[in-house]
Amino acid sequence: MISPEILSVHFIIIGVLLIALATMHVIFPSYFNWKEDLKKLSLINRQMMKTHTFFIALVVLLIGILCIYSRDNLINTELGKTISLGLGIFWIIRLYFQIFVYSSKLWRGKTFETFVHMIFSIFWIYLATIFLINYFET
């Protein structure tokens, strides 16, 4: 069993990492060459891609802020535990997509991409584990 104090530290770590991840979304358009690649898409698909990326980043940012500033509520209230269950399920599904939906052609045989794939797989496991521990153990 993990003490509430240790969970609190994990929620701060998760919050900082999620805020960093949300901030990283700013570089996606240039890093992934969206200006050229998205030209091939219809206007609605181009705008949906940009809009969905923005809102994913916003939700990740807000979850990070929630983890830092409302960690006591997440740990000590029934609503907080229910939110943790939902977030744990969310990150398990994200891990599933990391492993089974993204093609291994995107990273296999590429040093940097393999490293990123592994780091994010571990990160999704960490997030799911902490949120689910919070729900089931405290």
C-alpha cells in the first residue's frame, strides 16, 4: 500500500510531466512538417487535425494542473478517487494505442524513435498505475 504522502509526491511528478507534455504539443506542427503534409488533406480535415491537437494539449495541461493543485482532493475524496479511476482507464487505453494501434514501422530500427516509443510506453504505464493505485488502495 502506498501512503497518501507518497501518492501526493507522485501526483506532483505526474502534474509536472503532463504540463511538459502539453507544452511539447506547440512544436508538433513544425517537427512533423504539418505545413506540407497537411496540404494534402481537405480544409476540414486540416482544421480538425489542428483543433484536436490543441484540445488534446489543453486537456493534458488541465490534468497536469489538477494533479498538482488538487492532489489532496484526488487522494482523499470519493470524487477524487472516481476521477483517478477514469484517468487510470484513459491512460491504459492510451498505452493500448501506443502498442497495438501505432505501427511499429514508425519506430522499429530507428534509435531515437524507438527510445521515444519506449519512454512513452513506460510513461503511460506509470500514469495508469498511479491513478489506479489511488483508486484501489487508499
